[in-house]
Amino acid sequence: EVQLQQSGPEVGRPGSSVKISCKASGYTFTDYVMNWVKQSPGQGLEWIGWIDPEYGSTDYAEKFKKKATLTADTSSSTAYIQLSSLTSEDTATYFCARGTTVATEALIFDYWGQGVMVTVSS
Amino acid sequence: DVQMTQSPSYLAASPGESVSISCKASKSINTYLAWYQEKPGKTNKLLIYSGSTLQSGTPSRFSGSGSGTDFTLTIRSLEPEDFAVYYCQQHNEYPLTFGSGTKLEIK
């Protein structure tokens, strides 16, 4: 059974960084890219970017290029997102989601983590 | 970026009824639209991709249609477990973009 288990809630001070994790199980970690998606309170979903764990290659939405850094540890089948220079705009729930392609190179998300709430507060 | 506009934002219906949710893209995305279900305490679920292809495990009462810029998710004979929030997402190009969601509530 495919599972994506995310770390617990985080509180970060304005200007600081937080790093959250997503541990994958039930499939070969390097066979799929891992995505990150942001959901601001009461808002919809925003795609942040993906990482290919096998090669370490990444792609980011323009809006998140200076905000998020995606990494992956193949030895533990864990993907990470680090959010830097935190502001109140970063208060949100962050999901990891396994990506797969069908017909196009653009991804769909066939499995999701449970989400991690990040609160930015002084 | 492709803007995805979902409507309605809220929809109230009774079990057994059928409902439809619309998703409109700001430019043609061919047939490359996915639908997801969000429920409290559960992980998001992929229901449909490529406009009308049911993901494995999606009940047949769910169907998707459309191409170009206009798409529809239809749920026939609503079951209690169908009351949730639904999102569309285009998978035609980067950046990947989502609709703002439709909350389906019990009437």
C-alpha cells in the first residue's frame, strides 16, 4: 500500500526557515517524482514544485523559486521541503503528493500525504 | 499560467440526487483535466484524469466530461461518503494549476 507520511506541525518565526518531511512507503521511491502543494487557510491548492529523487532534479513554480527548496534522501525514501524567509503568507498546510504522467509530461497526483500545518508567528 | 475557474463554490444536495461541478480553463488544455476529492481526516483522492478516465477504485457513479476549456464532474446518485470538497487540476502544461474548489454539502 502506497503511503506518504508527513512530519508534524511546525511553528516558525518570521524570517526563519522550516523543513518538513514526507516519508514514502509501498513503492520504489526513485520511480516517481514527489510534488509539494500549498493550501493557504480557507484557500485552494497551489503547486510548488517537484523533485525527481533518482537524479535530484527539480522544477518549481515561478512563485516559489526563492521560497522553497526541495530535496530527497533515497536511503530513507524521504522527501523534504524547506521554506525560507518565512512571512505570514507562508502560514498554510503543505502536502506532498506523488506525481505520475499520463499522456502529457505534466503531472497528476495519485497519492497524497496527510498535510503539515506550518504557522508563522512571532 | 492557466487559470482554472470552478463553479459553484458551494453546492447542497441530498443523497440519491445527481450533481454537476464545472471547471473552466483560461485557455485550451485539450482533455487534460484531473479531479480530486478532499475529505476531513483522509488524504486527497485522485478521482478522474484526462478529463474522463476513472482512476482505479473510483466508483462508476463519478464521471468526467469536456475538452478544450470546459469540463464537468458529475456524480450520480449521491452516497453519504460523496459529501466533500472537489478540486480540478489541469495537467496539460506547467505550472500545474488547480481550481478553487467546490464544497458539496448535505441538504
